[in-house]
Amino acid sequence: MEKFWADFVEKFNMAFITGDRWKLYLQGMGTTLELTVTALVIGVFLGIVVAVVRVAHDQQNPGKHNPALGIANAICKLYTTVIRGTPMLVQLLIWGFVIFKTSRNRFLVGMLGLGINSGAYVAEIVRGGLMSVDAGQSEAGRSLGLGYLHTMIYIVIPQAFKNILPALGNEFIVLFKDTSLVSSIGAAEILYYAEAVGAKTYEYMFPYIGIAVMYLLFCILFTWLQGKLERRLRQSDRH
Amino acid sequence: MIDIKGLEKAFEGHQVLKGINEHIEKGEKVAVIGPSGSGKSTFLRCLNLLEQPTGGTITFEGVDITDPKNDINRLRARMGMVFQQFNLFPHLSVRENIKLAPVKLKLMTKSEADQKALELLERVGLPDKADAYPKQLSGGQQQRIAIARALAMNPDVMLFDEPTSALDPEMVGEVLEIMKELADDGMTMVVVTHEMGFARSVATRVLFMDEGVIAEQNTPEEFFAHPQNPRLKEFLSKVL
């Protein structure tokens, strides 16, 4: 028993204390959070563009077909189909080792891969949100002489935003965990450091369980924040 | 002012409007009545192209609005519309609801629009509601704001799509009162309505729509006193 504890403490020290290794985990978590936020920004931007194109295409008056919009819609559909139909890990490997195989900036490649992946899912979330806004709202906007884009920007999107925020919060949490995949293309996020420590000490239990606990704590924190935000939004509904 | 020739509208093969010819003069107040499903709302919604007609032409102030080459947004800016369900923007305050279109379309500066909004709120009897949100208001108040919002664009004609049908009975009067004042000020109005009292006292002309055509029209006095069409007689006997 004593030997077990001595062993336990030694492995713990090796994983976290020796050479101030705990700093590596924190640094890695910092990168993980940066990746999550920047990828979500890319994802939301792409998602809104794709969703607006697709909704605009579907809402065209019958008999009035804008060819440019048709092409844009086809591209958007292809994008969501390909991204949602292939595993994220495979996409990241293609970004990292095929398309940007000479790039040294693995963070940037990972961010791009994650963001482009997230965009396809966010697009569907945003599209659902846009369609959930009552048709009377855009009719009111159009009847005042506002154009399609003005109506979208000032009337439909702000109202859709409220409806999509919970789903977007969810996407953030999913993305946060999915950032671990970018270690496979060499971006130095938290899993990358855990593996480095493990490889050096030949001891993987503490590094892996340690980062699992860190992921979990952050997820609990995000879920709590999300709930708080939702309650806040519901309150403003009552105006 | 509005000239409608051979107007047709079909939804997926179902013919709702079957060739309507009509002319609306400046200053007229036209009430459109008829049974539900007769196409009266569709007719009104075609006038500002919220519904795309499948046949015929609509000419507004000399411009064919059904011609895709003409900028529909600029034409719509001169036609106000009031909806059955008010359709106020719930995320904006009353003041912002009224200011949005004039400011975004650069017809007024922010302070001009603010001034205009307050004037209009005074006119519809709600000067103290500028900073309220639509959900805090009763249906009647919301509809009065919706009228103010449409008026902020200084339209040449106002289209009303059953403006009192979604209201509690005690709120119908306040909305009709505003509409009557608007009519007295000389606004050109096309009103789809079930309020026979309003049609009789405010309209200068009443149209009866049935099965996608205008089956009868007349001055309100003649229309209600001496209906000719058997469907109209039947309709009036049910609603009066």
C-alpha cells in the first residue's frame, strides 16, 4: 500500500510538478480557448453568410431567379454537404498535411479547419433561426420600402439571434472539445502538451486524466454561463 | 393613382384572383368587403407586390410596378401598409419602430425622424409610449403605432389589411377613429375590412369581392341600400 502511494505521488509529480510542467497545461488550455473562440468567430461569420444566401435563394419570388444567387446557393449547399458528411479529424488532416503541408503556423491551420467545419453547422442553426422569425416581420419591413438586405439586417437577424443563441452556446461547447483534434496536426493546444509530457515520462495516466478534468470543469462553467444567459434573454422577452 | 388591369394571382394552380380591373383615384377611400377566401387580402397584397401577381398589370402613379425593371422598394416607400397582426418589430422600441425605415432609407436624419415620430405618436394619441416596447402595449395601441409607422414614410396611399380583425372588440373603435381622421385629412385609402359601419360612414366607394372577382361596387349609400348581386345580398344579410 505504501508503495502504491509513493508511486502515485511520484507519477503525479512527474506529470505536473517537475520542471513546472503544470505551466504547460495552462499554456495549452490558453491555446485551446483561443482556438475555440477564433474558430467560432470564423464559424459564425461563415454560418451567417451561408444561411442568408440559402434563405434568400429559397425566398425568391416564384419565376424570378437570380442566377448569381443560384450559383452562390449551390456552392453553399456543396460546402455544408461536404463538411457535414466527412469526419472532422479527416478534414483537419487534409488541411494540415495536404493543403497546408508546408505551413509552420499549425495554430492558424487548426483554427481555419475548425472554423470552416463549425461554419457548416452554424449555418444550419442560423438558417433555422431565420426561418423561425414570423413572415409578417419581413413583410412589414418590405412594405416600408426596405430592401431584402436591410430587412434581414435590421429586422430578421436581430430577432433570429435570440432564438439561435442557445444552440450557438451548444456549438461553442462542442467546438471547445473538438479543438483536441487539432493536436493531430501539431497545433500546441492542451492535448498536445499532455502527450508531450506523457512521451517524456512514459506515464500517460495523469496527463490524460488531468486534462480530462480540465475540459470537464470548463464545460461545466460554460454550461452554467449559458443557462444564465438564457434566463436573462427570457426575462427581456417579458419586457 | 392606382390602375389595375387584368390582375390575376394563382397559388400552385389555385386561381385566387381571376382578372381584376379597377381604378383608384387620389383621395378615394375604397373599402373592400367579401366572404373569407374571396381573394380580398390577396388583392390588397398584390397592390404593393407582397404577392407577385401571375397576370395583369398594376400601375401606381404612372409606373408599372409589375415590371421587374422598376425598383419596387422605392414604390413601396410611397405606399403604407397596415397588417391584421400589426407586425410591429418586437425588438425595437415604439420610437425606433417608427424611425427605422425613414432613417435607413436616408429620407430623414435621425433627429428629423425623431421629431416625426413624436408628431405621429401625438396624432395617434400615444405620445407617452415612445420608449415602450410593442409587447407592453394593447392590441389597439399596437395597431395605432403600426399606422404611425406607415405614416412616417409620408405615403401617398395607405393599404389596410383587416386592421381591426385581430383586436378585442373594445379596441376596434380607437383604431377606426384614427383611420377616420386619416380619411378626413384626405389620405387615399384601400381598406379590406369586416367593419360595415366603417365602410358605410368613411368609404367613398365599396367593392364586394367574391370568388376572385369584384362582383359589385357602388357608393356606400347605394351599396348597402340597394345591393344587386345575389351573393352580395346573401352576404349582407348575414353580416348586417
